Amino acid sequence: MTLIVSIGGNKHGKTDPYIKKDGVELDLILLIRTILAATKEIAFRVSQGELSGVLGSTLDENIQGEVQKKLDVLANQLLKDMLSDDDSVRSIASEEEEFVVPVHSTAPYIVAFDPLDGSSNIDINGQIGTIFTIYRARDDVAANSPEQFAQLGTEQVCAGYVLYGPSTYLMMTTGGPTRGYTLDLTHGGYLLTVPEVTLSQDSMEFSANMANYRYWQEGVQHYFDQVLYSSEDYKDVTMRYNGAMVGDINRILIKGGVFHYPSDARAGNENGKIRLLYEANPLAMLIEKAGGKATAHGKRIMALPPTSLHQRVPVVMGSNNLVDEFDKAIFSNS
Ligand code: AHM
Ligand code: MG
């Protein structure tokens, strides 16, 4: 059943009573609305595809050494511009920006985002999304300091993503349960469609880029050998891989399963590919608040002390049993 409540308010003038129940302050609700306003604009451009002139690549590389897509740049700029206009934002960090962007020096919140996750899917009309996270600003460091964002994932006051799929879908937590919202194109607001997401613990589905097998550590290779070829426990196993973590995690939140992006032997991938601040922590919070687990090196992702703004971590996250079995196989003797 679709509940007629909306974070952005709706034609009946109601706001989401569930968010209120989480004890969320009004200025945080307004900040979330700013982020969502930007995602609606991105969703519109994405839905226009080739017609909006945003497909294809730029000639530039981002801080991650990846060629930027036009939509990466556009989504980054939209979020940055709209958040810079919001009085409650002290600092911004983006996967596409080398440095922290200082905004309002005494504002209460800092925001980090991956403006367009799954960039390789842009040109093929595949799943892509925006991942975001909000923390309280620190008064002991400057607004332009990366130290603003050197906070544990457990300090997040809001985490979410918007998936630009056949429908535009918001998954978000403000400290309470993970909830799902669908963008209603008839009135332009996100409507609460799943008040409480509960991760299935029965799934035998995994997401991993198996083409990286040759670069993985021996323990990880051995684990996947068991899963694919020998263990009776995994005889019903199946695999799905989107090339967009946001799509894989959405599937896992709805159907259960586990996502892996292990470290590998390639230069730069010693800690895998997934960024702690922009991807791992917000998605870990959504997974945990839905009853699942998220670990790196066998430890809880949200308890990892950050060491740098663009830090990467190897990730495994999803249904408890599948995360535990992987960690037991890899880390029980280390
Ligand atoms: P991006 O934020 O630049 O799009 O990179 C992150 C993405 C994840 O969404 C996805 O799971 C992963 O990169 C795919 O990487 P690979 O092509 O190595 O499997
Ligand atoms: Mg990403």
C-alpha cells in the first residue's frame, strides 16, 4: 500500500510522520529536502537520456583517476550548487572533488556524496544512483578541513541513495529503520512506499565482479571456489552484478544477499574500489538499519576510523549469514 506521506510535503500538506518519529530536527529535514530537490533534477535529466545531451564522457579525469562522464559533472555541480545555497551546510565532500568545499562557517551539518554511482552504466541506460550522507559539523576544525569528515560511520545522522531506475527510488535512514520512497511524477514528491525495510536472511544470492578473481587474495579465491564448485551449502547460490553498487545494494535490501568488492593485486586496488566516505559508510548504515551487516577486513565498516577523504575499503555487506560465512572463512585464522 502506498502511504500518502512525503518528505517534501504533499498535496494534503503532510510531512513524513516516520521521520518525525525518528526525532529528526526540522533543519535536518529541510537539508534532506535540498538533497532530494537536486536528485529530482538529476532524475529528470537521466530520464531524458540522449535528448538531454548528458550522455558520454568529458575530456577530464577526476581525483580517482577515472574519466568523468558528463552526467558525473552535471550531478556533482547540481548537488554542490543547491547545497551551497542551504544555510545549514558547513562543508561538502564529493567523490568527484579533490578537496573539501567550505560553505557556511557556522552551519550545523556537513554533507558527502557520490553524485553518480555506477558511471559505467550511464551510456547503456542501466542502473545509476546518487549516494549521500550527513554528519554534524565539527567546531574544533575549519570548514575546509578534511578532518570534518574524519568521523566514524556511526556518527551519520542520515544516509541514503536515490536509484535512477525504471522508477526513481529513495532508500534512506535518519537513524531509525531504513525506509523506501518512490518518486511520484504526478506531484513531484517522494512518497513513502516501504515504511520499514527488513533484509531477508534466506537469500543465496551474491554480487561480485568475478572477472577480478585472478587478482584476489588466495583466501578470497578459495572462498569463492567453495561457493561456486564444491560446498553443498551453496548449491542454490546465484549471482547478480550490476556494475553499480547502488543497484546491487538496492536488490539486496529488497531480496537479501551479499555484495563483495574485495581488495586485489592491481595497483591502486590494494583496498578494493569502494570509497569509505561516499559509498561504504552510507550503504553500510542502510544495510545495518535493515538488519544486515557490513564489514571490511572482518571489522564493522561504520566503526573504522577514516584516514583520508578518498580512502577505499574492501567491502562485504548484506544478509548476516553470508557476511559471517565470508568473514569466518577469510579472517578466522588471522
Ligand atoms: P563509480 O562511483 O565511479 O561509479 O565507481 C563505483 C562503482 C560501484 O558502483 C560498482 O560496484 C563498482 O564501481 C564497479 O566496479 P567494477 O567495474 O570494477 O566491477
Ligand atoms: Mg560510486
